[in-house]
Amino acid sequence: MRALEPASMVAIRAARERIADVAVRTPLVRLDVDEAPGDVWLKLENLQPVGSFKLRGAANAMRVAPPGELRGGVYTASAGNMAQGVAWMARAMGVPCTVIVPEGAPRAKLDAIARLGARTMRVPFAEWWQTMTDHGHADAPGRFVHPFADADVMAGNGTIGLEIVEDLPDVDAVFVPYGGGGLACGIASAMRHLRPAARVFACEPSTAAPLAASLAAGEPLSIERTASFIDGCGGMSVFREMWPLASTLLAGSLTVTPAEVASAVRLLAERTRIVAEGAGAVPVAAALRGSATGERALGGTVVCIVSGGNIDAATLATILGGGVP
């Protein structure tokens, strides 16, 4: 397996040109609520055609691949958002798509995958996780598109960082949800070149925060994960091929509770009319707490990546009613 390196600006700029007709240049809007502890902005990736940032990386990786490699179809392992990105591109390119999904994947995301014409394979969570560890599954046909541990996927994700600096040149920190690390490391790669003074923080739910534990230990760890409604963020472990990038590119990991994330989802919906899924609200929850490396004061200008808006209606209804799913 080839070692992963930070995405270069050449690769990120090439990705922007390659996906310009597919991915939306999403708006950057101020979080104008009294609860915001500083100058907080939202990068609204929930407004992508598939409802999440994943279209960027999927489109770049599939368009870079030699056409002959895609004739037999493509597949990915995803709780829903990367699945939609790959399925969207597969439909546009006229190739079959299979998605390996974990048992318990949200209905809204499964329905969206079906609408895009992809086939799903439901497997236990551990088997789904192992598919990403192994970079493939013996029973799935076609070319595997890794949801995060792929140089072309990360270059596509890095286009978000390029847009942030163009729109907000004085950004001081970027808060990014951390699942596998492809989004955070892609954005951090761009920031390292364009705005090296800005710090990029991973954000994880406290119930599934392997990066926070790994950074504290100085090595990639596996942890006990507690499932929650925050399905697109957090996990069982830090992937070893991602550890060299995450441990050097990121300034740290901020953890928030599911209750704090639910409060952030509710505030975004009621006060700003923005619908965010759990993972998309994790950075906002961290910003609302005003935490950065244990400090309450944010300091400077902060951008939160609202990574997606694919939330089940029932889950959203529970949150809007004051509950925590």
C-alpha cells in the first residue's frame, strides 16, 4: 500500500478544475447568533447535490481513474454520504455501483442510495470497518473507491480549504468533523500551503473519539465505540495509514457530547434555517462550547465545516422536540 502524503496544491487545484461541473462552490456564512462565542462562520457542504462534501472526493477519484478500471463498476464502504457521492458519479458515468453499508445505517441515506440506482450490501459494523481497513471486500464487484484513505479523494476534499481561504483570507482556525480523516487532512493540506498560520482541528463525538485518544497516547489506537445518532463521524480506531497525516497536519481533536451536538442541530435549524446531520453539527457544537485545545476562548475567526445535511426526519423531529435521539 502506497504511503499517503499531504495533498499538494497542484493536486488540489487540478481537482477543482476536474470537478467544477459537479460539485457546488458552497457558501460561507456567518453564524449570527448570540450563543456564538466569537467570529464563527459556516461552510455549508450540506448544500452539495448529494447533501454532503463527499461528492468532491468521489468525483475527483473516479474522474482520475483510467476508464478501463471502471467498466466493471465501482463500490465503496459508507454509512451513506460517500455512498451517495460514488453512486451519483457512477450514474453520470454509466457504470454500476455497489455500496457496503453497516447495519443500522440511517434510512434517509439508504433511500438516497437506492434513488441513485446503487445496490447495497448490509454487513455488521465490524465487517464494514474491516472493508475500509483492507481497502476492499471479496464479495463486492468492481473498483473500490475508498471513502477517505485515498490521495485523489483527499485532493477533492482539499478544494474546500481553497475556497475558504479565497472567501475568508484571515481565517484563524477550521473545525472539521473527523471520521476517517480524509476531510480534515484534505482541508489541512490546503491550509498548510495557503494559510499556514491557521489551525485545523478535528472534531469528534465523545462516544466515538479515537483520534483524541490516539493523540493523547502518541500512537493510533482502537477504542470502545458507543453508537449514537452521529453516524457520519467518529469511529472505532484511527486508520494506520491516516495517522502520519492526522498527527502532523491537525492541531488537535475537540470532543463534544451527543447532547451538545443535538443542541447544535436544533440551533442551526431553528435560528439559521440550516439542516445539518449529526456529523455536520459536531464542529458547530465545538464552536458553541468555545473550546480550542481546552481553552474556552476561540480567539480569531473560526470556520466550521457543516459536512452534510442527510438526517432522518424522525431523528430531526426528536431533536427539534428537545430530545437526544
